[in-house]
Amino acid sequence: MSSPPTELDSFITSELPRTRRRECGLGWAVDIHLPRCLTWAELEQLTQTLGGSCRRFGNLIWLDLAGGRITASLVTPRLTLRPRDPRQEGQMTTVLQVTLSRLLFRKIGG
Amino acid sequence: MLEHLQVDRPRKLVSFWGEPVIFHCHHYNLFLQQTIEDPDWIDGISILRTSAQEIFYSLLHEALTQHRTRDPQVGFQVAAEIFAFLGFGRLEITGTDQGGTVKLYHSHYAEGWLGKYGEQVNRTKPIDHLAVGYAAALFDAVFGELGHYVAEETSCIAVTRGEHCLIQVVPAAVPRRLTPSPRMGQLIDQPQPLPDPKTSVDYDAVNEALWSLPLMGDETGQIRAFNVLLTRMPANFYNRIQYRFLEALRQVNPELLGVGQDLIRESGHVCVFYTFGNIMESVEWESLVLPMIQSDTDWIHGGYAVASSLGWGRWQAVEVTSNQDCRVVIDGNYEANYFLASHPDRHEPACYFAQGAVPAMMNIVYNGKVADKPTLDQAFYNRLFQRGGVFQGSEVKAREKGDPWCEFTAYRA
């Protein structure tokens, strides 16, 4: 008999709220709306998990990944993902979803 | 390339190989180009190409001189790196002193046009006039002198929707006498003491935060930031094309001059509406500027704090009355720096871009309600400006007529 879904399970399986919007030129951007702001340590951990580098400019953070850049903030609960190749967008958001869910769940869970 | 950017903090100007460079986005670039290109009674395309050749020659000549190279391959490489760094796309350059070929990938103008209009319109003529001028300038700088080469775009992705644009460069049959850039122009001696604005926005802090961002072309040669597609354009390209455009109209018929000035003002309006509208909806704004904002008038100040970080000069709102009017000082505007150096005998206010930009900032904040994050598209733009109560502006002081700074007001019509 399987155990009932945990809060983490439902966090992972429910889609992160996001807005896909046409940006200037031929690019697309995806805004991922978070339940709270991520901390600098969490963003560093996120970068480590995703395999990239991150740079901090005050409250503004750039996460440079092989597939594109994520613009993040310490003071606004939103990430903007700009994939280099639109075909990589699905894969990037899936990986992000799992990683973010773990980060957010652990914090929420105390 | 970042190490070659010089920030003049007191004047809030940025230079690159001795040329003032400023950020603008593709909405403005396309609108201004179309404004100049469209009238068939002037040779707008020639204005665009020639101005690009002149201004970029000055930049490239300086860059290659500093690199101390006479190797054409190194020259081509430097020219391609600069083009990508500035956000115009990626170049592949081949050739000799007898001419050559330039392939342009991810053209800012062509991809910008396709992104903005490509779904509704089929274009039949090439669009990369700046790149054509750049290609001629780079052969001038590598092999000869200013005006020794001419270029033509023979294939453009805005037309073909193919992989790259193609530009052919050949020696000019007769070298043309072209006018070099005035470089930094006539700068202000030192910043004027301005009244402290009543705002919680720290202009200098915003400047430093934005100047610290390594904004440069990515592997495609594009700069994507603040929700827009940016270019770091030599300011004197904008200056030269706008003043040459006005002069060409005046020569056709002096009565056209006012129409041309209105069109340049409209380009400033379009720029602020799209560029600042998008900036104010971006994570960058929410991270760097929004934490300082405590009132609606602070949105105006935040906008000018960003504007003064873009290399435009020292833009500062000195009075803002909520939803009513504002007074903005520009101490050392990039337009005035150029105009004073290039037209020392003329004394009329000539900051046409700024004349449009100042009321536009009030329109995007108070009429566009940018804080509510509207979708910034053509339909919204049209809806906003077809109704009454639109902000208009005027230039009430101008360095060109002897005032210590340029000053603008915006008020409801």
C-alpha cells in the first residue's frame, strides 16, 4: 500500500506558477513566480545543483547556465529564465521545478 | 571588451574607444530608422549608412590603433568582437584590400524587426543599414582611410528569413569625403549644483548598481536584459542621423522641419514607453530600484536614475507633482554635447529625443500605470495615446542657447 503524498510530493507534482512571454527580438522569457524570495545561499545552492555560475550585483543575481541565464533577486519572489534555445526551455523548467521545490519545501518545513 | 568602457561618473557618460556609447532598445532603434528611411523625397538610407560608417570608423580606428596591429585578420577579429559586444549580432568577415564579405548572424535590426513585425508583414528590402556602414568602416579602418570603401547588403534575414545576412564590401570608385565623429563632443566643464530632489531614490546608488552590471553581447551578439533587447550604441550615430535627417527635410522644404522634429520627439516617446516600461516590469528593476521607492513620484525619479545610468548624461527630475507635472534637468545631455560641437553657430534647443522622453516618463507611470505591469504592446500604446490627458512637454532651457543646462517640463495637455 503506497503512503499518502507528502507536502514535498505535491510541491513537485504541481506546476510552478509561471508566465511565458515574448521578449524583444526573437527571444522568449519565462517568469517563475515563487511563494517567497530565495536567499543568496539558496541561489548559490541552486546554481551548484544546476551546474553553472552565479554572480551577485546587490540584490540582483545572475545564474549563468549552459542553457541560458536566470535572473533572480533577493528581494522579489520571481525568477526570469531566458533559455538560449527555446527547445531547452521544457528541460530547464523541469529541473528547476524539482530543485526549487526541494529548496522551498525545506525552508517552509522549517 | 568591458575593460575598454570608461565611465565618467561626474558627467554620467560612458565611452568606448573614445566614443560616447549609450543604451537603447530595438523598439527605439527600429522606430528611428524607419522614421528616417521612409520619406522617399530624401535619401534616408544613405544618411543611415554614411553616418554609421563615419561614427564607427572613429571607434574602430581608435581600437585598432590601440591594438597596434596591421594584420587584417586581427583587425577583422577585433571588429567582430566589438560589433557583438555592442549587441548588434555576430560577424564573420573575410576579405583583402580588394574588398570582402561580411556574414551577419543574429542581426539586432533584422531579428528585432522580425520579432516586432514579422508575423504581420513581409519585408522586401534589407534592413541592416547600420551594419552596412559598419562593414565599410571596418574595411576603411583595416586597409585604408575613412570613405575608401562602400558596402551593400545583398541578402537580409528580415527578407529571406534565412540563417544570416550578407554584406559585400568593395573599394570605392572614388574615395568619399566623409566627416569623422566629434567624439565626446562639447562636454560640460563640471556638473552643475542641482537642487536635491524630494525622493527616496538614490540616483548615485542606482547608477553604481547598473554600471556594475557586465552588460554585453552574449554568444549570439545580443544583449538581453531588463526585459528588452539592448544595444550599446555610439551616441553620435543617433545624433548624426537625427540632425542630418532634419537638415535633409529642411532642404526639401523648410516647412517639413517641424514635422521631422515631431517625429524625433515621437521616437523619444516610443523609447521611454517600451524601454522604460519593460525596465520597470523587470526583475532588475524590482531588485535594484523598487526597494527605494516609497511613493508614485519615486517611480519618475527611479526612471531618471536608470536613464542617467545608460550613458545619456546627468538626467535628474528636480520637481515631480503626482499625476500633474514634472521638471527635469539634463546636465550634459548626449544630444547637446554633439550639437554644440557640430553646430556651434546654431542656438535653438535641439534635444528633440529628450523633448519626447520627458513627457513619456510621466505617461508610462501615470497614464500607463506601469506599476500594475500592463502588457506593453502596440495596442496598449495606441489605446493610451488616443485618449485625452496625455502628457506633453517642452524644453525650457537649453545649453545650445546659453543656459547652464537643458531643462524640460511635462504637463497634461
